[in-house]
Amino acid sequence: MNIRNEEISELVVEIPEGHTHIRTTLVLKDGTELTFQEATIANLVRAFITVKTHPILTRVKLENKNLEKRKKGFDKWQLV
């Protein structure tokens, strides 16, 4: 799926009531809503900045992994 800027009606970044983490919702003009958890957007931003600023890298690929050993408070499923 390739989403073009003109297909987006709004982008909402918020901490929903009763939550502590940011949710980002992309609303398309056709009514489709895509909501992303904070960790997903954080990974996307890190990968984007890496590709944009690295002198040689032109691609970063993150894959979803089930991590048994992880930092306290981190979800077992991580994009690494």
C-alpha cells in the first residue's frame, strides 16, 4: 500500500484518556483509519532519521521479533 499525502485527511497524535503512551492515527479520505502504538512510530522515526542522515546507508529494515531478554517495561514483541 502506498499512501500519498493527498489521500490523507488528518493525522492525530495523542495520549488517549486512561493511557500513558502516545497513539498516532492516520485518517484517509476514504474513511480508513490506521492507529499506531508509540513504539511503532518511535521505530519508524529512528529508521527514517538513520537513512536520511547516514552518509552511506540507503535502507533500514526492521523485523518483528519476540524477545525473551529485554529491558524492564518493554514489550516482548519488538521491531529490531
